[in-house]
Amino acid sequence: MKVLHFFKTYLPYNFAGIPRVIWEIAQGAARRGVHTDVLSLSRHPQVGPIKVGDHFAHEARLDFDVASTGFSVSAFGRFAKLAEQADVLHYHFPYPFADIVHFASRLKKPMLVTYHSDIVRQKLMLRAYRPLMDAFLGRANHIVATSPHYLASSEILRRYSGKTSVIPIALDANALTKPADALVGAWRKRLGLRFFLFVGALRYYKGLSFLLEAAKLSGLPVVIVGSGDSDGELRAQARAMGVTNVTFLGEVAEDDKAALLALCCAFVFPSHIRTEAFGIALLEAAMAGKPMISCEIGTGTSYVNVSGETGLVVPPANSAALAEAMRTLWDSDTMAQRMGEAAKARADDLFSAEKMANSYVALYEKLAGADW
């Protein structure tokens, strides 16, 4: 069986967010005999297929961006050629350009859509895009939501509940980097014995300004790992507030990230709006056996982090509540340890990459075998 994924970006240039999810699906499917191709856009595309793991990446030239959506003239031809050979077309929503390419191809192939997120911020774009979006989702033979929470809370997904199932995002725990003791020791010497850790892109929806305020209110040490559009603004905010207990590390290598996860006392993830649809970084923290603090925004974050079981869930955009949750875990080693153990057990049970791949392969087989 052959499956074609289409998304705006992928390896070898991007291994975060949706591209990482595609990677996990493709690798797991390969172990079950599924041949996977992934088409994406690039400013400097390679001509031929690129072998990544046990599947292949293909690139079309990125010509321009509109509202974070990449467009490409050459993608139409590249997609048509690859799709002609595929048994199932697998799209990752939202990516409006994929909708255009799909309808332009006029191919009658089984069509699967993984629905990662509503369009939250671009209200004007959504108004113009809505007819195409409705036609695209209406045409899909099946839709996958990444958590039961998102399926229940998304107005758009509820309209297609009759053909939607839930397959949670998962990671291969065996592929996660195991930190060396010496590296953990080096970071301990630099950062101290205890701190709260955030890992992720520094973007508007991550709620990091509220984390800075919570750090000031609580006086507790916080380490922020990552880069992004809000990096300079957040550092300036910290200086203006006189916050000295927050350390910005920028991007770090995977082994350093693993060491920081091993060392931190808890993972804090203050995303405050629905643009944060799942939180893969939360999943990594759970797999590392760390208690978590997150916000209730009606998405997959509260599926990964169950309040009172694997961590604490607080109201969004509430620095005082965030600070109080941090103090609670800081002051109770027993609670923190219990929640961390529960987080790992839940991750092992529900967020297995093998389970995710098995579920997708079963869907591929069902779609490819049906008479559409």
C-alpha cells in the first residue's frame, strides 16, 4: 500500500509540531509494510526524493506565503504525479493550499484528513476560506481528531462527527534521547537542583508573558527553552519587570533538552488559547515522568495532563493561578513524584507510537478497500 502525505513543511528542515507527527505515522506505517511519501514546500527544494528514516520526502518550490500558508506553482505537478501512485491521500489540516491542490488534481482517491487545529487567529482569512474549507472537509472520506477534547470542543469538527474518529498524537518512547549523567550534572551545576521547565516555540499563543508574571509572583526559578517570534519581546518584558529568576536558553540540542527534562522538578506549559491544539512538548514531559502544569483551553493539553492526576490544570491567562500551582508542586515533593509517575504511566498506556501507527494503518486499509 502507498500513502501520500501533504503538508506545508517537513524534514529535513522541520522536525517540530505536525511534521514530527507525520514522521511518527510514516515510520510506524513503514514497519507494517506501508510505503509513505511526504510532499512539502521548500525555498531550496531538492530535485529527487529524500530518504528520511524508512520513508521518502519530496519538495516543491515555495513561491510565496500568505497568512503563514505557503503556495507553490510546481506543487500541482509534483502532487499529481505522486498522488497518481498512491492508494490513500493523507492531508493535515489546516493548510488551505492543500485544499486547492486537491481539487485541482481531480483525482478520485480515498482521502483522509488529520484535523490538528481550528483556524483561531486569522478570522478574516477564515471568512474567505470557509466555502473551500467546507467543501474540502465535506469531501474527506474520514477525519481524525487528535484528542477527544478537541473533537468535543471544535464547532467545525462536531459538524463532521459522523465520519470522525480520535487517534491521539503519540511519540516513540524508545526513540527519545536518554541523557548522559555527565550532561545532567553539567546542567545541574549551571541551573541548580530545582527549577520549572518550559520547552517550545516562543509564540503568541504559548502564554509565556503570564509565566513571567507567575515567576515574579512566586519567586521560583523558571527555565525557558526555545526560540520564535516572541523571543525578543519576552526577554524585554523580563528585564522591564526585573525578573531575575527566569533563564532563557534559546534553542538547545536534543540531548541537552533530555537532560533538562530529567533535571527539572516540573514542566510548565502556559498556552492560553486554542491555537495550542495538543502540546507535543507536554507529551515529552509526561514520557520523562514529570508532573505538568497547563491551562484549560478545551484542547488536547487537558487530555495529556489530567488535573489532579498527572499535574495541575489552571485557568488560562491567569498568572496568579499559575504561580499558585507552581508553589503547590514546589512545596510537595510527594505530590510531584506521584503525579510524575502517573504522567508516565498514562503516556505509556495512551500515547504509544505503535498504537497510533496501527490505528492509521487500519484506517488506510479500510479506505483503500472501500468503493468510493
